[in-house]
Amino acid sequence: MAVLRLFAQAREAAGAARDTVEGATVDEVLAAARARYGDGFAALLPNCRIWVNGEPAQGEDPVAATDEVAVLPPVSGGFS
């Protein structure tokens, strides 16, 4: 099971900052997370960046039990 790390709005939608999720690829991990956390979480994912072990990841990238998959929603802000 991979460690799933959730940040900002993804954390709020899921109600958790960290979880363990099964899946052999990034897409499988995210599908399991969608099923676990529901529509609000699923709606955020298309705008999020996904990283595995600190590196940008694609859906077909493999995920091992020791890997960390991070879901990073877009950040707004700046100077006015």
C-alpha cells in the first residue's frame, strides 16, 4: 500500500492529510482514493499535480508499497 499525502483543498475534501491506499500505478491509487473520499475529492483531482516520492508523476507510473503519492492542488495568492 502506498502512502497518500493530501494537501490544501484535497486534504479538506478527504478529511485526512495522510492515508494508505492500494494500487500498482498512480492511476490505481487515485481511483481508490476517489472511491474512498467521494465526489468532492474527485472533482479536485483534474486540477491537481501528482508527485511520487518528490517527483512529478503520470498516471501509468508504477507505485510500490514504500512510495509516497502526493496530491497537490493549485495554489492561489501573491501580492496585490
